[in-house]
Amino acid sequence: MYPADLVKPMREDLTSIGFEELHSVEEVENAMKKEGTTLVVVNSVCGCAAANARPGARISLQNAKKPDNLYTVFAGVDKEATDKARGFMVPFPPSSPSMALFKDGELVHMLERHHIEGRPAEMIAENLVGAYNEFC
């Protein structure tokens, strides 16, 4: 587990733009029952990928169409919540950071770590915007 002081600014990168943190299995289950479109970001300390994932998510929300619900779990901090969220992302293997778009609880778009790492935030946002335009 990472120290709270270390992850606080990384959490705030997402919560400051409207993402709600999910800390427990029950919170994840309740979030996934919501109707409409839901973006779940598996946040991470990893600088090589998460450093562009969070800005990519932020840029993507400037689109006219965007998800109804925004949630985040933090890998390496909220283990049970993260594991539960990843369970909804099957058949994709666990990776962090990652981003999953759901429509009425069904996974419709997935960005795994290998889609994020080494890519600029704008490219990550473009990928998400394409999914928003199709499903939101």
C-alpha cells in the first residue's frame, strides 16, 4: 500500500474534475448498477503511464458527449475495490492504469495499460472521445 500523502495529488487529479472515488466492494457494486454510461479509471502511481492517463481522462471530458457517471479506484491503495472493479472488466487482464467505459453495466470500451503507456494525453483522450461519441 502506498502512503496517503504520496497518492493524494494523484487522487485529486481525478476527483477535482468530477470523478468519485470508490473505496469498497459495496461502492463499486452500487456504482456499476447505475443506468447510462459509466467511465471507471483504475488510477495508479506509475509515472510512465498514469502521468498521461489522468490528463487524458481530463481532456476527454471536454467533449460534447461524455459519460453520465465518473468513478475511480486506486490500484495499490484500495485493493478490494480495485479487484471488484477489475472483475467487471473481464476478459481483459488486470492492468493499471486502465480505463473502462460501461453502458448500463455492460463493458463497451477498454483502454489497457499498453494502450496508455508511451502515448500523449491527447491521444488517450482521442481514444476515449471516440468511445463517448459512439456510446454516450
